[in-house]
Amino acid sequence: MRNSPPFPEVGVGGPGAEGSAAHLRRARPDMKIGIIGAGNIGGNLTRRLTALGHDVSVANSRGPHTLTALAEETGATPVPVEEAARGAEIVIVTIPMKAVPDLPAGLLDEAADGAAVVDTGNYYPRQRDGKIVEIDDEGLTESRWTQRQLGHPVIKAFNGTYAQDLLDRPRPAGAPDRMALPVAGDDEAAKRKVRALIDELGFDTVDAGGLDDSWRQQPDTPVYGLRADTDGVTKALAEASPERKPERRG
């Protein structure tokens, strides 16, 4: 992480830009999506994605019976964690990092071929997660560590997004106040799929590079929680420092 290459040239999601949403394959309205975690981000993504017509299965650590209200509100299907990825073209993992190693083995084995797996997680060693040696001492980025735990390529997205903004701030493509979200990952096909879904949700995207560049969107960086357009997000990513603040170390 500390020796990441210079910030790569990025593709943005604004109208007419190379790499824009217009050049990405749009998500199909009937796509099957699995969401693991029904907290603020997971719950609001369930609300938005079902409203867009997607077939959403949602799971949490407490069991499907605790998701009855969310299911009745949205039409999503509550399932055990073991079944959340079954047949899914996109799987969104939105749980505390300390819980990632406890996910069932083979969780993604029954996902659709070429499934994109989204990691929304952030590392909070002192407040929640405890020390993760590979991140603190070996310099792994948060999502690189999560990818190793899952045994499947991941795309880092939504980790610095306010949950309420998913409901309140979608805008049509080309709107002057349309927000952009950074998206990082090594699997370019999966990244395109995730960026297309984010465009459908009403946000532009900025390609933030590979997973080893994803430290640029971790907590305490300029882009984290930023409500800005593609230019603002691109600038914030470029201004990030790789050094973790002491309070962000375990």
C-alpha cells in the first residue's frame, strides 16, 4: 500500500467523457443481486435496487426472520447468508470488517458466472474491528484484505457514501449536481458492471484504479464522504496521502 504507483489516469462517468456511463453496459432491470448486510448501506441499497426492478436477495447475521419488515417494504427476498449469492450477478458485501472472516466458506460458489462482488467495508481498528495485522503491518489495502478472505475478486465502492444520499441524491445523467462515486478494482469487467449499476442508481463514477490504489478512498482521505462531481472526486483522489493517522491504526 505504501509503495503504490502514482495515481492512474481515471475514467469518469460524466456525459461525453471517455469511460463515461454512456460507454458502459447498463445494468439490466431484471438482474439478480445479493446483498449481505442490512445496515444503513445494505438496507438503502435494497430499497433502491428493488425499486429499479432488480431481483434482490438480502441477508444478515441474525437470520431472515429479522428482515421481514424490510422485505415487506421493498419486495426483496430475505435469505440465510449461505444463500445470498446464489445465482447473483452482483453480490454486495456490506458488513463490518471484523465479520468478514466469519462468512460461510464457499459463499460465492453458487454465484453466477462472472459475478461482480462489491466490498463497501472500512477498517475501524479502535472503534470496532480490532487490529488486522495484514492491513496495519503489511500494508494491505482494506479491500485487498477482504478479497483474500472471500477468495474472489472484489470491487471497492460505496464505502465513503452516506447511506441517506443513496435515497436523497440520485440525479439523471448530465444533471449539474450529480454526485460521483469512486470505484476501484482489478477485474475490469466486474468494474464496468458495478459502474453501470451505480449509473443506474443515479450517480456518476470515477475509476479509482486497482485494489492497491483503493487506499485513496479509505476513511480520512479527501474523497471519503465527499459530495462532488467527477472533477471534484478525481481531484480528491489525487490529493490523498497513503499515511494512516495514528487513530486509524490498531
